[in-house]
Amino acid sequence: DQAIVKNAAVVCAVAPGVIDTDMQRQIRHAPEEWFPRREKFIELHCAGALAPPLSVARRLLEFERMGRFESGGCYDLREMESLETKPASPED
């Protein structure tokens, strides 16, 4: 049972948002009949709304190191505050 093991595995679901990958580039250049939602991904790209892969990876590692993930949990990275995005408190 992972609940009693030191350094136990954490199994959870993470929604990272739309990531700027090679697959995204291929979708944006594919014919619309192959990918009917192509225009939506073009709009996201033009608006700068695609997350850089390295940024997503850093956030995942940051939250894991902070112990923010629990087994069985479902997390949306777009809704989680990180140390990078958290505003400074008056004590800082």
C-alpha cells in the first residue's frame, strides 16, 4: 500500500493546458478537413495562448517538489499558483 511507503508514488491527473508542441504546429498546417478544430488552434497560437513545453515541465516539477499533488487528485496547472506567478506578500 503506497499510503505507508516512504517516498510513495503519487498517481493523479494533471491538465497542463494547450502546449506548443510539434503536433500543434502540424495541426495548424493541416487541411481543415483533416482537423475541423484547426482554426481554434491557429487562434490560440496567434494569441500567444500556447504554453511552452519547458514552462509546463518546470511547473510540474515545482508543484511536485512542493507536495501539491495527492494521489487520486485532479489538477489544472492553469488554475494553480506557482512561486513564479504568486504575488509577493507584504512580509517579503
